[in-house]
Amino acid sequence: MKAGVRALGIAESYRGDRNRSTLAGAVVRADRVCDGFAYGSCRVGGTDGTDAVAGLIDDLGRPDARYVLLGTVAPAWYNLLDLTRLFETADRPVLAVTFEASDGLEDSLRDAFSGSALEARLETYRSLPERRAVSVNAETVYVRAVGLEPSEAAAVVRDFTPEGGRPEPIRVAREAARAADAYVRSLE
């Protein structure tokens, strides 16, 4: 991949008792140069995560970012993201990269929600593409992708992960979200 190829990484930070989770978007080139940030939030336990992420993509206005890399599919206590809708909104491939093996979220969703709140989350969760293990720098990450074949998605994740197992756009976005979250908390 050429050094100037860009991806938009999106990650969250939640610390404490607030009812909102901080989201950050970071545009990062394959050579690790950062050239854009945006911030947003979504409700803890809510259903506005997809809209919040779509808002970040829109706020950045960066059609040159060829991929959207998400650091989660369930930010803010199961505020599930609709990857297909984000793909349609962003008009570019969307990859969700997670970092731990898991049997899935259905049991946890059933423990946390009931009725229509549970059904809505299960519908979104079940619509997600299959999670595939990808080996990156002697680590394993788990990738769901819309708009790319699994082998292409794995290559994108590897190309944006110069060391360790966390793609640089997601790592930078996570650090930005943590810093923004700490700043907001300092004002309270």
C-alpha cells in the first residue's frame, strides 16, 4: 500500500458515571501521519451509535480516506453499530476490528436488555458480517468488513498496523478519544 493512502479510524472512550461516551475520528495515512480529527458522542446504553459515527464521517468530510476502521461494534454499553448502514453512508469499505476472542454478544445482550430494546439490538447484531480472525504482527485481531472481501480486509488491517496488533488509525482515534474524555471530565 502506498504511504499516502488514508483511513479514518473511529474509537471511543468512556470513563466514569456520565451517560455519554466520547467518540473520536482520526484520519491517518499508511505511513502513520495524522491529518484530521473529529469528535462526537453517543448515549451509554442507547441506540444512537450508528448516527454518531455517521456524523463523525460527515463532519470530517474526507473522501480521500479510503477506509473506515472501527475499534468496536458495540460502543457505549451495547450501542450497536450498523456496519452496512455506515458503509452506505460513507460510500467506502467499513471494517470493525476487535481485539479479543469472543463467543459473541447475544448472551450479554439478553442479560442487559429485554423486550423491544433487546430485539432491536439483536437485529442489528445479527446483521453484522461474520467475524474473521486475522494474524497481524504475531497477534490475532478479529475483523468484520462490509465492502471488501475477507482477504482484502485482512490486507488493509495489516497495512495499517506497522507494529503490534492495533491498526494505527484506531490506535490514534482511541488516544484522541481518551484525551477528549479526560478534558471534558476536567471541566465538570
